[in-house]
Amino acid sequence: MKKVAVHNETRSLKAPVVANYCDSFFSRLRGFTFRDEIPQGEGLLLVQPRDSRLDAAIHMLMVFTDLAVVWINDAGEVVDTCLARSWALAYMPKYPARYVLEMSPSRLDEFCVGDHIRFEEVWLD
């Protein structure tokens, strides 16, 4: 699976975030279901074909841990963030987004609305 490094160009991150690049329907649907812990440096980047509020909505059914969620539009701007609680039915961004970054809840304070995000493909040996 393709991986990307997530860079916050507006503020420094405490540690790198390397996210699985999920651009297929099934990889987005699977997300972090059945996981009960997310390591600090890991994440998922759910990729939609275009900016949309509805398409960027997430569910937390069968997700056994809370998640930090950052919605990012096609221009790389953070448009919303939240702490998604395990087993909650759904969360939707306030504004259209193309990318949904999911990671450990402890990382939520590293991203704010208006921040500019850049993704860089990570090559694994």
C-alpha cells in the first residue's frame, strides 16, 4: 500500500505522521475498524475524488478507539478537525474536503483550521 508523509507547513509537528494512502472504496470503508490502538506516528489518509462534505464523512462503527480527524481540501488547507469518539455513528466536516487524515487522538492539537498541509510519498525499502 502506498504511504505518504504528512507535513504541516504552518506549524511544526511533534513527530512525523506516516499515513496509508487509502484511495479505493474498500480501503476507505475499512479504515481503522477493529483496531484498538493507533501508534503515534501512524495514520490513514482517506482520499476522495473531489472536495465534498458528504463524501468526506466518516463512520466510527466497529472502531474501538477514539481518533483525531483532520479534514483537508484539495488546496491543502485544513477545513475542520475533531476528536471522533469510538462507536459514534458519523462525523462530517463543516466545509467540503477531499482528504480525511485519521490518527492517534494525542495528535489533534498539532492541526488547526487554516493550516496548510503537504503530502509526500514515502518509499519503503
